[in-house]
Amino acid sequence: DEKVHEVAKVFHSVASKYDVMNDLMSGGLHRLWKTFTIAQAGVRPGFKVLDIAGGTGDLSKAFAKQAGPSGEVWLTDINESMLR
């Protein structure tokens, strides 16, 4: 239980810088992974997407563009700070 609390604190403390940290820690490689994920998902206009543990929502934003106004994208994350 203490470990879960500590992990939550870490993610809360870095939430506002999370995407920049991903760039630094992966050398930008995470952008390729996300591009690959978006392409493989094959989201098209009208699709419904559920992004679980979606963090700051960068994938959800890309999915929303693909799903268009007739689609829906739902994002959830256990850490409320990531959703702001």
C-alpha cells in the first residue's frame, strides 16, 4: 500500500512535465512508439475509443482527430493530475 502511494506521489509531482520527461528519458523514441500505436489502431471517423491509463492525453488527442466529430474518445487515468 505504501509503494502504491509513493508511485502516485511521483506521477502527481511530474504530471505537468510528463511529456517533456518522456522526450528526455526516451531520447524522443516514445514519439515513434506513439505514431506506430496510432497507425496500428486504425481509428476512423465515427469510431469510439477508450484510452485507459491515458496520462496527459496525447494519444487521445490524436485518436480524436481521427475519429472526428462523429466519433468519441474517452480518457481515464488513475492520477487526476495527469488529466489536467
